[in-house]
Amino acid sequence: MVVDALDRLQSSFAGCETLAFADLSTQMILVTNSTTASPRETLDALCKEAALTLGTKGKIAVGSDQSATAIVSGQDQLRVFMRASQEPSDVLCCVCQPDVDVVEFLPAARACLEQISGGA
């Protein structure tokens, strides 16, 4: 089910390269969907960046409170991190091309995360 939801999201956005469902309490990637071969170290770094930008239980690294969404933009990619509303340790890590339609991608990614996290 998680894989199917990630597949649907990725196929809806040509600029979406990697999706990873992670658990911030353990800082582990649980399921990935990627158009590129991502070594384990790259996925681990993605999860650490999610923990840094969103904050973890008892640790707020950026800002004054834990965040629900964080966007990190670079020249060659856009990384989006989202925290599930009902399970704060469940996060979706997204690596996209910089030209992905963010206005359409963000609500679609949020819906995917909430579906995966809620088990629906």
C-alpha cells in the first residue's frame, strides 16, 4: 500500500525523482521510490536533513518549534520534507527537479503522506 501511494505520487509529477517515507523517531527510511539509484548513505543523509529541518521530539534545530513542512532549494534540486499531522514521527522526504510545479506538488504530497501515515 505504501509503495502504491508513492508510485502514484511519483508518476503524477515528472520532476519527482525520489520519495522516501521515514520514521524520525528512529531516523530511518522505511520505504523509498526513486527514478535514480540512491545509495543507502544518500537516503540516510536525506533522513538526517529531514530531522534537522523539521525537528525531532525534544530537538528543534531550525526555528522555534517543530515544523510541518520544510523546503530546501538548490540549483539542481528541490527537497521537500513533510511531517504527518497525526503521527509526528512519520515524514515524507521528496527530492525533485527544481522545475517541479510546487503549487500542485505540495498538496498532492501532503495527501499521500496522510494516507500512508493513517494506513488508509
